[in-house]
Amino acid sequence: MTEKGLKAMAGSRQAKLGHFIVEFATPGIGHILKSAGCDFVLFDLEHSGFGFETVKSAMRYFEAAQLPAIVRVPSKEYHHIARAMDMGAEGLMLPMVGNVEEVRHIVDSMKYIPVGKRGVALQVAHDRYRPGAVADKFVAANKRTTLFCQIETAEGVENADAMAAIDGVDCLWVGHFDLSVSLGIPGEFDHPKFKAAIDKTIAATKKHNKALGRLVPTVELGIDLYGQGFDFVCYSGDVWVLHDALAAAIGKLRAGCGTVAKA
């Protein structure tokens, strides 16, 4: 797709295709993903063990490759949200967002006045260390920052419509495993309760013209979900892509070498 920022991406129903980074925050990672054709990257702090020093470095790698980055922070605490913004995250993803009050707290924490209440730090990483008028900085930051709320609980599904209606929410993102657990059907993605929850979330995003995202383990599932209304499709993650590709190649090599040895 045409290169553009996350805010513009979220305003389009065109497919946005990305990748999940949970292990390899190496200097070349941005250019590798960009060369592979990714439109965005989802950089995880919830399960990875990455800290904010790593975020600060990784954001520069993605900026160098002109690859928009969504940072998933580990909690809805103010200091996690605001620090991710200060480190230069263009997109912010929050786990297990359940209700309107939580969304308003998140918006307050990530946006500057008059939209929110974020503490001010200028001419640092998020504005690429450039000087400028304070009012202009606030406007630019508020326009750029893009919010992805994860629907991972029964409460989140119940309140999906009300949350999608809020200005400042750009995308609802289904966390399928945690959602299935919350619904009491762990891993049963074909269960009627899970399908009903997905249908309700899809309806909320369509009603309010908001984006909808999900992590997918296979190409086939990603295509199917795009047809259902998921426009942010994050294909697998660095650990699993490396593991599966290497396992397949090693298996073929081992079989081939065995055949040669018997000849």
C-alpha cells in the first residue's frame, strides 16, 4: 500500500499488513520488515520482556525504515502509556480494555491538552529532537498518535460499541486467545460464543467507522478475516516465523542428507 502513517491507515479500510516483534529488536529489524513488504510493525512489551530503553532504540530503527510502529505497553498505567509516547511510538496498543472509563484514561494519558492531560516533554524522541512552537507540537502529537484498544474480555465485547464511539479511539484489536479464555472457551475459536463476540466487535467498528485488527497465524486466516472486516492484519511474529521456516528447512535437509547417505 502507499506509504502513510498509522492515523491515515486507520482511516482507510484498505488491508494493512504487519508483523509482531516479541524477540528480535536488532538494528536491522526495521529495514528487514520494510523490505519484506510490511505496512506496520507491532512491538510488544506485554509478553516480550522488552523495557523502555529497548523501545527508545527500536523506534529509531523503524523510523529509519519509514515503518510505522505500534507499541503494546504492559498495562494501562499512566507511566507506561506516556513513556511509550515520549519514546516515539506512533501507535499505542493497550491490553484488555474493558470500558469507556478506561478508554478516557488512556486518551488523557497519551494526548496533550486540549485533548488530554499528558505530561509535557518536548524536543525529545517523540518529536525527533526538533525545536518548535509549543502549541504546534501539541497539535502535531495529538494528530499523529493512534490508539488501538484490545478487546480481550467479555466486558470489552459488551462495551465495544461505546468504546468505538469515542474520539481518540482509532482501532479495536481482538486478542483472540485471551478473549476465548474470558468467555470460558479457551482456544475454541469456532465456538458460537466466540463467533458472536467477534460479530459484535465487527459491528461496533463498522457503525463508528473505526479500524479492526488481529494477529493471525496463517495467510489463509488473514485473508478470511479481512473479508469479515479486519483491516489491520498482523501476520505471526518473529519467533514463530523463524522457528517454522528453519524447522521446515532443517527437516528437508535432514531427509535429503539421509537419502544421499543411503545411495
